[in-house]
Amino acid sequence: MSAFTGVRDWAERQGRGYITVKFVRWEIGAIGSGLWLNVPPGFSFDVSVPRALRWLFSPHNPQYLKAAALHDYALSLGWDRVSAAAAFSEALRASGVPRLERLVMVLGVVVFKFK
């Protein structure tokens, strides 16, 4: 179990989004790289899903939440959308999101900006 998959009770729902209450740690690249993205407690994030697709992708699916926190935090640090999407994709994979579902979601965050 990794620092990413092992963290529990790390976020609370706040309106339509969430706020972290514990650090969410993601090791970038290969295990042992020593490069970490650490989402701090108090960071607000959401899973932006167009209303027309919410029947297919729930913005409150627990499998998406950590990946969304990482993605939104990376963007807040100034990462470009493609780099943030790469971390998002790998985090979705680590959370058990199936390949086709990941592909649709990653294309969504790379191509479109929701809000």
C-alpha cells in the first residue's frame, strides 16, 4: 500500500466540492523517484464533470477524489494541463479506475476546461 492509496479520511465534502483534512502524497514517476506532490490539508478541490455526463461519471465517486485533488493542486502550482493530466491519469489507475473510463476523463481535463 502506498502513501497515496493508504491515506484514509483525508477529505470532507464542502458544498459541491471537497477540502483536504490530511496530506495526500503522490510520488511522481517511478516508485523511489523521491519526487513528491503533496496536497496539503485545507486545499479545496472538486471533480468537474459536465452536467450531461453526470449519469456516467459521478463527481462524488470516491475513486476519482484523490486524483482530482492531485490534478487541481498541480494546476494551482502552475503545472500545465498535460502534465497535471498525466499525474491525474496515474492516480486514477492507482485508484482502480478502468482504462476506458480513465481515457475519457484524462481527455476531458486536457482538452476542456470545466467550471
